[in-house]
Amino acid sequence: MIGPWRKQNSSGWRAALVPAAQETGLAFVCKRKGERPLLQHCGTYPSIEIKAEHVLSAMISGRQLARAPVSAVVSADDYQLMQVEAPQVAPGEMRAAIRWKVRDLISFPLDEAVIDTFDLPEPARKTQTKMVFALAARSTAVQRLAGLFAPRSRGFDVIDIPELCLRNLSALLPQDQAGVAFLAFGQDFAHLLITCRGILHVMRRIDLSRATVADVLDLDAAPQLDVGALALELQRSLDYYENVYDQPPISELVLAPADERVRALAPALARETSVNIALFEPERLFELADGVEIDPRWNALIALGAALRPDQTEA
């Protein structure tokens, strides 16, 4: 999303890396018209043992991948995402107007921020306010990623954020054609998205730091995760989607990743909601290259979504 490095991609391949202090996520995907995307790699690596340039040089060695576009994903600590009223300005003036709007909303100085925006659908009623998402990223983080990737990869073209990576995964779900809720769990948070035909309508970050999802696996103590509160947040988001965008009710919620902790949570969440619960199964959405195993951990999940990033030529 951020970056003047964007280039046209004609090969269909894209690499994505999610650098982090503990582990780095890496994915390689080839999008093919009329077919399932081909997944060449999806995994995580202990960051202390590798450097991103080593991963890139090892993976982008074949002819198909040598010129593949490369996405980097910024850490959640290095940006803020806000929903604000859309300024009534010309498109070329949007970033400057948004910059003025968010100056008192971000936790770091405005002169240290890189600003970007992306649109939300028009509300159903003329009386409702048109909103946009405003992204403020720390310029030092953007420069750090650009300094790491640009000299080592000819294909480096964009710095993305986790929410839009998850949007790409949600848009790949067959349920997305009618509208789907997608709930992806990190260590102590969850991202809730609602998409319909590839268009992002709702996005929420839910703090789970007071009780992690892993608590439901503690058989010696009562589960501490407030499933009811989580279900309430979901219902509010579903109601917002229906009312603001005048859409039919969402009937299915997809949980990711389909690891042990989320499988343990699914029955409890099903009892608290009126929607059907499904688990995210990437092996049904991708064609897997020989020997590929999909890593279910958070950074690999985000890398997988980043590697599905739409190109500028795509609708």
C-alpha cells in the first residue's frame, strides 16, 4: 500500500515477507486467471537465525521467481489505522487533507508519519457520512523496510499492512460472493473483517490481551476468554454492515488459523452467535506445489495474504 516502488506484474508471482523480532513469515504465490492460486511456499523462520536477504536470495533463485514482485509487511507497532470522515476535496488533495485530520489522533508526531488512505464503499443512504480508512505509519519503519528490501530485490514494490493482507484471504473465500465475516487470531488480539465480492466493508481489531484464546485449552481452570463479549463485538459489526450498506445478513463466520486453540474456541463461539462457523482451510483455496506444507502461525498467515495482493491492473 505504501511506496513509490510499485511496478506492473505480468508473471503472476509475488513474494511476501513479514519481518518480526521473533520470527519472519515468508510466502510465494502465483495467481492464475480462472484457476486456484499456486502456493510455492508458506512458512516462518526464527528471525534470530536468518536475515531477510538470505531468504530472498535462496527463494528467488529460479527463473520464475527472479523478477517476482516482493511485498513487505509493516509491524503493528509501527502504524495506526483509523476510520475518518472523507474530506470533500479533489483526489489529488486527499492525503494532505487526511494528514490534517489525523494530526491529533496518532500517538507519534505528524512530521514522523507517512500517510496513506483507502476507500470504503458508499453508505446506502445519502444522509450517512462517507468514511475512509486513514493509515499513519512511522516513517522510520517505512525507511527501514525499504532499506532492507530495495537494494536486494529488483521486484520490491510495496509495503503493506496486516489488515489488507487478511482482506486478500477473505476475498478468496467462496463465501465472499455473498458476504463473509473473517476472524483471524493473533497472540493477544483478533482482526474481524467483513468482505463481499472482494470489497472490504468492515474492519475491527479486538483486544484479547486480558485473556488469550489459549486459555480455552487450560483444562484445569475455567476458560477466561469472554466468548460472549467477542460474540457481541461480532454482532455489532454484522449489524453495522447490514444497516450502513443495506446488505443481506452475513450467514457465515470463518476463523483463522485453523490451529488447536481456534478449533477449541469454535464450538463455544458457535453457541453464542447466530452464524455458521467454519475454519479457514487454505489447502482448499490454493493448489499446493509438491512438498508444500502451510504454516498456520500468524506471520505466515499474513505473508500468505500479502502474496495475494491485487496488482494495479486488477479490478
